[in-house]
Amino acid sequence: MAEEVLTNEQKKSILEHWQAGVDSGKVPNIMELTATIFGPETDGRSKEGRAIKDYLASLQIKPQTSDVYEKKTVNLTPEHQEFVKSNRDNMSSVEMARVLFTNPKLTNLSKEARSVDEFNRSLGEYTYKDQESVPMEDWRAPNTIERTIARVNKYFERGGGIDKDKVSPMQ
């Protein structure tokens, strides 16, 4: 496979587009340069794109490639920080993030929840106390099948619970 050789006119055009991007504050990536110089049907993975990348490397210019990951962070406003300070004992970081960013689908792994948790930890040690989930007495396993069914029915009432007379040995 023969290497793509850039003409002097193409090299000049590459440098012009590069400088225009630098001047505007948005450095062009290989995909944009390739589409501009060779047309929209080519991309940065083609031999033309590799030729542009090699040319820029010979000039010691490092273009942005598609594999460069830019970490996006969420900065909390002073209002958000005040909300976290006042609710840190009553709500978990995820619950606060869901309220602050009005997104009920946020999880512990979302950047919003992580930023709230990071800020919460920076305030010092705290203990989140969910009154409903903290048992007041020690847990003991049920001893009989009747007690087991009663406990299941207490927490799992979908469909009216389990009827003791209709339970099969498999269940």
C-alpha cells in the first residue's frame, strides 16, 4: 500500500485550517481536517487522515483525536452547596442529586451524584440516618413455615400475599 503524499497546496490548506481553529479557540481534530481537505466522504481513519496526522506530527503539532477523553465535571453552585449542607443528615447523596438536578433516574455512578457526594465528604464526617431502614431490635429468622409466610406477607403484599393452604412444597 503506497503512502498518501500531500501536495504543497494541501499542506498549506491544512496549516491554514489549523491556524484558523487555533485563533478561534477550537482546535480542529483529524476528522474535521480530513473532511475539509479531501471532502466529507473521507474520515480520519483513512489513508488521507493518516497522511494529515503524519504531516502534523512532522511539524510537532499534536492534533486532537477521537480517542481523547475529556472528563466532564459538575460544579455545584452556592445554592446547591447550601442544600447539601442542610440536608446531609436526612438524605443520601444520590437523593440530594436527584432533587438538585431534577432527574429521578440518577444513580450512584452519575457525575452529578458523585459531585454531591464529593462535596458532602469534603464537609467532614457525617452519618446519614434513614429512620425507616434502621431496625430497632435484633433480627431473628422465623422458626416455622407459618411465621415465614407471615413475614413474607408483611413485606410482600402484591397479589394479596401468600395463602398458607395454597403453598406447594416447591415454593
